[in-house]
Amino acid sequence: MAMYGKIEHACHYAPENIVDNYDLSKIMDTSDGWIRTRTGIVKRHISTSENTSDLATKVARKLLLETNTSSDEIDFIIVATMTPDFMSPSTACLVGGNIGAGKAFAFDINGACAGFIFALAVGEKLIRSGYKAGLVIGSEVLSKTLNWEDRSTAVLFGDGAGGVLLKASDTPHIICEKLQSDGTRGSSIVALEEKVKNPFANNKEENNHFLTMNGKEVFDFATRDVPKNMIEVLDLAGVGIDQIDYILLHQANLRIIDRISRKIKADREKFLINIDEYGNTSAATIPILLSENIANKTLKIGDGSKLLLTGFGGGLNWGSIYLIL
Ligand code: ACO
């Protein structure tokens, strides 16, 4: 019998340390008014010690505990992140070691703010190919990539993680996806540069480890390419926007969410929002939204509600998944 990936549960975790806009205004030339009106962000969680694998491990442990699943049942672990602890071992391998998932294979996906959407699409394909259970987690400690003297980026991002337990089901839930990338526009968001440096290379240039972003380019991309992608995935599924119950759009900027809701002619109330609490946590925004709204009972797994999940960001990468909960 054909099997399909089903989201069994979602959990999230964010570092305890909360930094609000007033805190930032003490260390850089910014204000609560500017940040709120331009972005909708009120505060963000900023790690003081935990790294990306620590946040992801907390999510993985919660997922296992709250679903009464043993780590031995997990076949694969995928972590979407653009801020791994190391390039090797991968964040996903660290998580697998921490939770004792002895039989799981594990790998990271770097799709920046679209990373969780890419990872969920891949995880669903793994279940369709015969694996029974997997963890798909988006985890980021973006604070380690930020230039805290650059007010144009430092105020936008936060740290956090969220993820789902995917299990095999005999009915389709994750119905279709539309994933896209455009490397020709990659310079719009750049982070953690690693130039070739070795005794044989004649390279005197320094690496720029900080995240840099052309905000206007990204804003234009988000409000032009992303709404098209959202409509295209619904067309693939043969579903109209009016039939969608909730939209989980990457939390980058409230003005982007407002603009996209008008472009796709979707009721603004359908967009789940938590950017005020977390800022932009890149690959973690969508699973954190999912987890919070399952916890507060807005979303109920198994009730058949129709969701549109959309991520966009560095790469450039963007993509949507249409799923039935
Ligand atoms: N506080 C106070 N003033 C500021 C701040 C700040 N934190 N940041 C910039 N300003 C100033 C600028 O210097 C500028 O001043 P000037 O007019 O004297 O030159 C003024 O505010 C306006 O700056 P803009 O950059 O034009 O502001 P804008 O309204 O475009 O908002 C923003 C900037 C919020 C970054 C917006 O362009 C945006 O949201 N872009 C998209 C970001 C995004 O979606 N990122 C997601 C992907 S990230 C990823 O993939 C990792």
C-alpha cells in the first residue's frame, strides 16, 4: 500500500533571553517606533549560550516525549538551518547523537528562510519511499551572524527552533509543493562567507562573516515572486485561495504579510502571525507558528483543515506546500 507523510505533532523552543525593541535602542541608534511600524517586531529571543543544535535537540526531545515515540523509531532527521554549529558534523547528526536515534540517518538543508519548506518536502518524499518516521526541524541562532552595529539587519532577526514528527499514513496529507531558487539574485542576502585561504592561495581579502541584506531587493522579491508561487501551488492542487483555512507565511516583516494578503486576495485573518514575539527566525518561523497554533488549539491535527505554508529568503529560495492537516 502506498504510504504518505503525515505531520503527527509540532513543537518549538526559543532561548529564554528576550530582547525587546527598547533594549536594542540602548545599544544602537534605533527606536521601538521605527521597528514596530516598519516590521511589526516587538521583541525577539536571543541565545546567550545555546547553539543551533541545542535548540533543535530541545525540539526533538519534546516531539518524542509528547508523542510517546522512542528515538529508535526515528528513521531520519533533517534540520533546516543557515546557522549550523559546524559545517561538519551536521546539526542533524548532533541532534541524532543527543537523542540517541541510533538507526536514523541525518543531514542538514540550507534553504535559508525557505529551509523548512524544502526540508518538509524532502521528508515527505522519504516517507513515500518507505521510511516510517522522521524528524524535520528548522533551527537557527541567527544572532551569531549579526553585526550588532548594523541597525538595518540586527533589529530584524531572532533565535529559535521548531519542528515536526512525520509518520507514515495511508492517506495523503502533504498534497503538493512548488519549490524555487534563483542563484542570480543570491547577493541580496549573504552570510558567513568563507573565502579560499591556504598557504598556496594569494587571497588577502578578509571574510565577511556577518549577515548583510539589501532590504529593498528582498522586499520586492517577497512581494512579487512569492505571491505567484503561492497561487501556483494551489493551482497544482486544484484548490482556490478561498478554500484555504490558514496561511503560515514566513515571518520576515508584517508589511510583507499585508502586501501578500492583498496580492493573493486572501482574508488577512487567515494569516497566522507571531513576528511580534520572535522576529525573523529564518528556517524556524513556520514550524514555530505551526507548533504555537497547535498548542493554542487554533490548529488541530487530523481535523482536515487546509493549510498553505510558504517560506522565502536567502539563496534566493522560496516555496510553498499545500497540506491537509
Ligand atoms: N532603526 C531606525 N532607523 C533605521 C533602522 C533602524 N533599525 N534601519 C534603517 N533605518 C533607517 C535607514 O537608515 C533609512 O534612513 P534614511 O532615510 O535617513 O536613509 C530609513 O530608516 C529607511 O530605511 P529603509 O531601508 O528604506 O527602510 P524600509 O522601510 O525599506 O525597511 C526593511 C527596511 C525592514 C529591512 C525592509 O526593507 C524589509 O523588511 N525588507 C525585507 C526583509 C526580509 O524579508 N528578509 C527576509 C529574508 S532574510 C533571510 O533569508 C535570512
